[in-house]
Amino acid sequence: MTHIDTLLHARWIIPVSEGDPCLLDHSIAIHEDRILRIMPTETAKSTYKASVEQAYTQHALIPGLINAHTHAAMSLFRGLSDDIALMDWLQNHIWPAESKWVNEDFVQCGTELAIAEMLRSGTTCFNDMYFFPDITARVAKSAGIRACVGLIVIDFPTVWASNAEEYIEKGIAVHDNFRGDELITTTFAPHAPYTVSDKPLEKIRSFAHEMDIPITMHIHETAHEVAQAVEKTGIRPLHRLNQLGLVNPSLLAVHMTQIEQDEIDMLASSGCHVVHCPESNLKLASGFCPVAELHKRGINLALGTDGAASNNDLDMLGEMRSAALLAKGVAADPTALPATAALRMATINGAKALGIDDKVGTLETGKHADIVAINMNSIETTPVYDPVSHLVYSCGRDQITDVWIAGRHVMKNRVLTGLDETDIRRQAQQWSRKIGSEE
Ligand SMILES: [Zn+2]
């Protein structure tokens, strides 16, 4: 018998690896931070002796969900300003609220709140874009969640930096501080084509190349954005970014609700990634990303919730369902984006976009043990013919019972082991009293 750290037995294991079906009555052997082996439970019991052995007899084990685009700290603005258009929302509500309230404590508190919600929803990795990325990284690391921290760049001054130069400098310092960290990676995160000018974008391109990190950017979020750019510059934003050398396999193009045929060709041939945020796009009526068509063209599609101020939750199970349903509606094709494809968007495709697919995104030998257990034994998911179908179309996030990240048990029977939920709620309520009293 080989002695290992953890042995998880499960009714179903859904590895999401290429060609791997749903495995029945299998087990995952974990040692230190890695998956050692996945095998039939009978074999596991006669091969391994584990310090912790747990049977999940009514559960499905899946890879941790990867939220490929969010603004974690904005959870403190959840429900502050709803039911208005993107530009009105940004210019008259969110940006003024940010300039008034965002500081280090706001980012610390909002990020903790977001991480608690994400862990309780089965998210084990998030790609963030916000001010004070140093604090986001520190909070994520101490909570034990994997994070790809966006080094935000925007032309105008905020409490984080006063000009594009300074954003870039401070971002590089954050990258250097967390270089080689097990849980924290970085991306450059220029906000959008309409808020970052050519010069800083060129610098970002060359630094990102040198530092070997991706670039995340909101692109073609609305028709208004594209029309305004054409009026001002005579060229659509994606074409401008292409001229600047940014449309390549390092780019995560977030939203992309407005795409012409030649732009689909450009996305496909460049190898860049598209991050679909269906619920934020629906709520702000931003438009529809033609997911089924992009999928057919072999473009890597990841999935994000966007921030809790425009969604208004960070629920990746819900996001998968919205993505699968919306893709069918938009394509007028019920076979568009089947459940397995939606699950890939929320796992391995996100890992590919962030350049961490060698570590996470599937359940396979040698990968880091980022695992989520979902209890299928509830009225809402009975009977079970196909657990993948349930994951996408029926399960609620309250059915998620346990979460492991790099082999650490970060949620045990719905209790977070590294975060104080009562304290997080108390601090968030204090912030909401301040913000709400002046709105
Ligand atoms: Zn966003």
C-alpha cells in the first residue's frame, strides 16, 4: 500500500479531458498539491492508504471552475445601480462611485467578499481586472484561491495611478512581487480600446511579450463603442488593436458582442481567445457574442461572470447555463453549444486562455488538484441520467459541497476553511452603509 495525503471516492468523476467520458465509481488519489491518479474505486482501495479518505457517494467531482473575467472588488457595488445602459452605468454611476470610494480597504474587503462567493460557487481560479492588483493578489493568496491578477492600465488618473506610464510601472512591480508564486499569475489588463491610447498599448504589447504574460481587455462590448471609435478614428477597435500587434495568442478579448465576418477570420487565424460574459451582456443589453459561430471556427472560448455590479453574481454554474441557452437562441439552433462544450468553456478553455492549462482545467494525473464536489442527491437534480447535463442545466450552486485548490480543502461541507464568512459579511455591510447613505 502506498501512503498518500488524500483519497476521494465518487459516484461520478467528470475529468473534462479530451475524449474522457464521465467515470462511474472512480477515485482520485491526491498527494501534496497534485493529482496522482484517477482509477476505479476498487483499485484505489487496494492500492493506497490515505491520511484523509472521503466517500462522495451521491456526488460528481469536476475540475475547479475558472472565471475568466471579473472585477472582484466590485462586489461591494452589487445592486447599487441596475437597469441602465453601459455608458450611462459607467460614466454616471460606476466611475463616480469608484472615484469616491475605492481605496486599499475597499479592494481588500470587496475582494474577500467576492472570493468567498466564488469558492462557495465552485470557482477555484479567477482572472481579475481592478485597481490595487497587489491587494487582490495578497488576498487571493491568503484565501488559497488561484488568481490571475490583471495589471490594470487606463489613460485617466485614479487612486491607483495617475497616468498610463505609472499604471504600467506599478503593474510590473506587482508582477515581480508574485513571480513564481504557486497560486498567483498576472495579465496586463488595459481596460478597453476607448480608455487606453496607442502609445501605452504598444508598451503593454512589448512588456507582455518580454514578461511572457497574457493581455486581457474589454473589446467590442457594445455597438455604441464600435460606432464611436469608427467616428473618431475611422477604424473598428479590433482592427486598430491588430495594427498595434495585439491580436495574437496572448490576447483575451472580453465580450466581443459586435463581430463582422472579417473579424471572425482575424480571431480564428490569430489564435486569440474570446471571453464570453453572457449575463453581463444581457443585463446591460450590450449585444450577443456569436458563440456558436466562433465555436465552429475553432476559436478558444472561455467564460466569465464580469463584476458583481453588472451581473449581479459570481456564479459560474449559472453562467454556463446562460451561455448554453443564449448560444442556442442567438444561433436559432438547439444543437449549438451543448452542455459538454459549456463545461469546457468554464474549465479547460479558461485555463488555455490564461496559459495555465498545463496545471489546471481538467482532472488528470500530474495536474494540480483543483476539484469541486457537487451533490446530485436533491429533488432538483433527480433523476440523474447524465450528470454533465445536470451541471449545466439543473444544478444550483448551493449543491456544491466541497472545494479543493492545489490539494487544500478550502471548502468543507459548505464551510470555508480559510475565510471568516461572518467577518466578511460584517465588513461588507459596514461599507454598504457608507456607500448607500450617500447615493
Ligand atoms: Zn468587465
